[in-house]
Amino acid sequence: MTEPRHNAGAPASLCILRLSAIGDVSHMVPVVRTVQAHWPETRITWVVGKTEHQLVGDIDGVEFIAVDKADGLFGAVPKLKDRLADRRFDVLLHMQASWRANLLSMAIRADTRIGFDTPRARNGQWLFSNVKIRGPHRVHVLDGFFQFLDAAGLHQREPRWEIPVPAEAARRAAEWLPAGRRFLAISPCTSARARNFRNWSPECYAAVADHAWNAHGLELALTGGPTALEREYAEAIAARVSSPVTDLVGRTSLKELLAVLGRAAVFAGPDSGPLHLANAAGTPVVGLYATSNPERTGPYLHIGRTANRYPEAISDEFGKGVDQVRWGQRVRRPDAMERITVAEVNTAIDLAVREAVLI
């Protein structure tokens, strides 16, 4: 059944389809906050991945439907269709350009189905929408998400997150990173995808941690997932630093990680989920970028403090400037991150510490 609009302009019901990944899901939160602030009567439903649901599923005022990858498409699509069998939304924001999301979108009935425009509608996504977003496509991922609201008729922006932190997660984070001590949080590794090449060396991270300790009294807090590579990185960094080390690699849930990052004085790391969570938590972020473009995927509130070697990496790899290659073009060289120097990261950390003191 079609739900009636409650007033001109604002839809009565809005469904968001964005399943993954952690960084992109964190970018979705300001979209939700904007709807809540400016269309307060609009009922919001968010179809999200099961893992990512652990991060955002307790945001007030949102109905969440978690999709489990383990169900496969032949299980997930019928489940979603059954869940929404008697529902029809005024607006669907189809915000993930993947075949998996496309097929799931077929289970969501909506009058207006907003998708990416031609430059961004990969994997046939244009076939599953009847309205396309408009505006420049060489923008940050979050600004691209805001363009979905433009297409729906909402032109305000609320670049705030306020992701809830449960009391138990906050308590555990306070035990690991006690008040009265200040920490540099480093999440050294990105996801283990083919030809990812975003990881800096343990030796460089250790040198940065020593500078943060000697110059600012920041202890080191290592964060990350439970993979063998992340454990190897953590042990290699810890073996080389003179500062006290709190090793939390593989020990935190997503909510505990968010709480830990919120207690850090500064975060440093490559383009990754934890970097975007630190940004969401309000922590000063120093991003390390050479293989991906920080103007597109950098820490949204802290891009000006990024150690950015992407332009020269693009020039060496393709013989072109950043404005001459595809937006989002990756550099697939294992040695690309070696362009980033310890000195420039130390300078960015110094700046972050000074800015935090002035606030």
C-alpha cells in the first residue's frame, strides 16, 4: 500500500539502501541526521549490512533492516521481500552501485527510486532507479550522498554524526585508555582486498609514535581487526617504539572501537573504516593517502591535515594530473605509500595537537 505524503515536499516514508562498508556507512549518518533535522515527520527505514548494523543500528528514530551476506542473494532477497510485503515507500535512496544492492532493491517498492547518475551508476544501477542524482561527480563520497537528498527535494546539510556509544562500550574504552593519559591511536592496516596497497610500513608508524610520545606525551593505542596481517603489524610496531603501547588489535567490537577512537587525542592511519570512525567520533585525524584520492575518500572534517602523495603517485603511474584521470582512480603500486614521509606525518600530528589545545 502507498503511504500518503504528510505535507508538500517532505515524504511520509523514506527507505535508504546502503549495505556496506564501514566507512561508507559512517558517511550515511549525516544523511540520516539531515533528514531527521529538516523532515522530522518522515519515517526512515535503512536496509544495511549485518556487520554494519552493529555500528549504526541503535540510532534513534530509524527502522533498521539488517541483511546477512551469509544468506546469499537467493536467501536475502526473498527475506527482504517478505519483510516489506505490505509496504510501499514514497522515496527509495538506492545508494549502493552493486549488483547485490540492485537485486535487493527489487524487493523495495517505492514511487520515487533515486540512484546515481551515469558517471557513478556502475554495475547497471541505472536500470533500478527512475530519478538520477545531479551535480558535480568529482566530489567527496559524503557530498555525493548528500546529492541524493537534493534529488529528493531536501537541500540542507548536517555534517554531524553522533553515533551512539553504549555505556558498556564506553566503560571498556575508559579502562583501556584511562582519563589523565593522552593517546595517539593508529590503525595501521586497511581491508585485505586484492591489490589494495594502502598500508604504510611498521617502521614509519613506529617513528611517528615515538615523535608523538617525545613531543606531546601521547601514548600509543593500536587498533585493528583480528587478521594475521594486522597482528603482525601490531607486533612489529610495538617492538620498535619507546612509548607505552596499548594493543587493542583484534580486541574491540565496532562500538568499542568507536568509543576508543573517541578517547584518542589524535588518530593516524590510511584510508580505512577506522579512519572514518575517528572522524565521526570527533577526533582529529591525520590521513595517509597515496593510492587513493583524499578529496574523494579522505577524513571529511580533516582533509586539510592529510599527508597527501596521491597527485605525484598518479603522475608517475599514468603521466597525467589528478584532474585528467577518472575520479576515484586508484594507484595499484605496492610501493606507492612509501612516498609519504615520517616528517610530514609528524608535522600533521603537531598541527592536530596544537589545534586541539586551541579549541
